[in-house]
Amino acid sequence: MSYITDQILESLREARARKGFSQRELSARSGVPQSHISKIESGGVDLRVSSLIALARVLDLELFVAPKKSVPAIKSIIRSAKGHDEDEEQVTPAYSLDGDADE
Amino acid sequence: MSYITDQILESLREARARKGFSQRELSARSGVPQSHISKIESGGVDLRVSSLIALARVLDLELFVAPKKSVPAIKSIIRSAKGHDEDEEQVTPAYSLDGDADE
DNA sequence: AATATTGATATGTTTTAACACATCATAGAA
DNA sequence: TTCTATGATGTGTTAAAACATATCAATATT
């Protein structure tokens, strides 16, 4: 059903949303085609590690492995890192308002 | 040079050694061919996430992504989880001593 | 010396992710 | 409505992982 972990999938989706990137923008930044990103995010692809890392990089995420027993502690850290921001690269689309603004 | 992260590579190698598995044994348990494991551990292969997860499972590791900023904290957790054992599945080969011992 | 185990390599085949496209329906904005 | 951006989907091609299998040079082990 899903080659990849739910945790990873969710983190990818969530991080992209957090940054305000569209799939196309993430594609442009990571080099991974938008069509792939769509498939990846829907869990239908057994992607290669390099692709996953490429996406993670752009999203300010890092991929790694940890002993199963330390997973709960790690998840709690991740959870707490989630709220506080401090550094959130929101990218502010801020009204492109391009060209003629005759109105 | 290496498609995969050093952290991941090292964790894989280290976890296998810790368990006392040979590459062949890890192969039998994970379903990933020994020849692959060799390539993977030497960093010469851009493997698929499913393979990585398969290996990690057998080694009692878990793969995931975390925000870059929380990496230091996580690494320290992993480090501390490393020494204390408590649950170490050493597998003790303990002398196969099989069959005829006529000598 | 003979045997077994380890990790590293090699070859040939099959499978499939990654790619470049292009298209489509939906939803918002002009 | 028209235009644009989004995410999802499809097709054909190519590069490469995954596979089975076999071999090899070092170490152990007997």
C-alpha cells in the first residue's frame, strides 16, 4: 500500500505546506518532477533514497535511522520542535501584484 | 560519492555488527541479497526506501525524517541509547558444535 | 593442510523508479 | 467567463536498482 513510512510521508506533506510551496515549486527547487512529487506524497511510489533526501533538504528536513527503542523520545522532540517556529521560512507570497495594477 | 547519509550508513553497519549478523545472515532475514548489502554498506548504491526499511527492521532501527533544527537533540538521544544496552539482542552464536564431534 | 566463513565483486536478467512530457478537473482570481 | 495555479494522472523512454548466482581473497576454525 505504501512503500514509505507514514511518519515520513506526513512529514513531507506537512513541511511542504508549512513552507508554502506548491508541488511545482518544490519540484523546481529539488529537481524532482512535480508528477513524481504527487505520486510520492500519495504513497504510491517506492522512491530511491537520493530522491527522498533531495526533497528533505529543500524542506529543511533530515533523514536518518535510530534504534527503535529511542523512537518515542525522538518523536517527542520532533513534536516540540514543531510549534515554536523561531525561524520559520514562510516565504510570504505576499501578493504578487505584478505588472499593471490599474484599479 | 555516497547516495546515502553517513549517519544512515554508519548506523546500518554498526547495528549489524552489534547484532553479530554476517551480511549473509542479514540477507536471509531481510530478503535483501548479500551482494546488495555489501554494495549498500560501502555506499555505492542508491537504494530504494523499501530496501532500507527492510534492513532497518531486522536491525531494530527505524527510518524517519526530522526538522533540521532538532537534529542535534536527536543525535544526542541516539548516542545515549547506544551504550546502555538493557535489551541487547546479542544472539550468542555460542559454539554450533553440530553433528559428529569424533576427534 | 583442509575447511568454512566473511566481505567484496562480477555477470546477466528483470523490474521499475525517474524522467520529460502532456493533459485534466478543480478552485480562485481577474 | 476567462485566466491561472494547483494536484492528480497518463504515456513512452531510459537508467539503474534488484535480483540470482557465482567467484574470490582473506581470515578463522578444525
